Amino acid sequence: MHICLEGIDGSGTTTHSKLLSEFLETKGYKTHLTKEPSSGEIGLLLRKFLKRAQIHPSTDALLFAADRSHHFFTEIESKLTQNYVVISDRFLESSIVYQSAQSQLISVQWIKTLNKFIKEPDMTMILDLPPKKALERKEVPITDKFENIEFLKKVRKLYLERAQENNYYIINSNDLIEVVQKHIQKLCLEELDKIS
């Protein structure tokens, strides 16, 4: 099963992906934790580009799609065939909302076309909280061009719209980590029970 945690910067996707992986291991599941951008060569290149405001949004979208394709076919797919629960800290939805929020020239459909060979996750959860709270959580200086409040408001709105359209779980992450994680764990176990 492929589980994906999504949300604006600072929403807790990295923290909760790690905690979920550890929790499911205690329940006897083999888990594989991964993230985007990946740690592969394309992902490392992409991380450099994310700090450059002058890079066109279409370049971001193309690099994310290339990184995701390589990441999916060389790592995620093989783990799924070995019956791992793959937990992704961000995946396709991040590209859809972030790149389409960057420019009116970039449509959701175009991003989907770029990623048409990628299998969508079995379960997607949107960790939701106000952008002001998200930015307050950042412990390091802001160096990413996406980390400003007005942009994150647009991204959050798109995440919530996409969640409604696609029946994704929306989780209020503006709470204690333990409370949020318990909610995530409960939903994941319910989904895993359906396929076991």
C-alpha cells in the first residue's frame, strides 16, 4: 500500500511520515519511508533550483516530474511489489498544487500529463493548518521561494479543493503532534484492514 502525506510547508508531513512509519513497524508491517524531492541525482538538482526565485514554474514542474518518475520506477514500485507499506512525504499532489499556484499558465491537467505514467497513491492525507502557523514552525531561516504567507494561502486553498474533489483525508495538524499522529494512525490502520 502506498500512503502519502501532503500539506503546505511546515504542516508536519516529514515529522508525521516518520512517526507513522515507526508505528506501523510496531504493528508488524514492513515499511519504506521516502520523500520528494528524492535523494537521487535529479532530486538533489531540484533542491538547488527551489532556492532560486527566477526559475520559471514550468522548469520546476518538469524537474519534479522527472524526479518522481525515476523515484517511482526505481524505488517505490519495487518496494510495493515486495509488500512494503510505502510512506511518502509528498508526492504528485505537491506538484499539482504548488506548480499550478505559481502560474496561471500551468494547468492541473498539464501536470497530470507530465506524470501520467506514475501510479497514484492508495491513500492521501492532507495535513492542514493556517500558513501563519506553518511558517512559525520553521526552525531554520526561510530560503525556499515557496515559503511566504500569501503563496501558501493559495497552496492551502488548492489542497483543500483537491481533497474535496478526490475524497482525500483532511487532518487538522494545528494540534499536539501526539493527537495528530493518533488520528493518522487510526485512518491508516482502517485502510490497511480493508486490504488485508
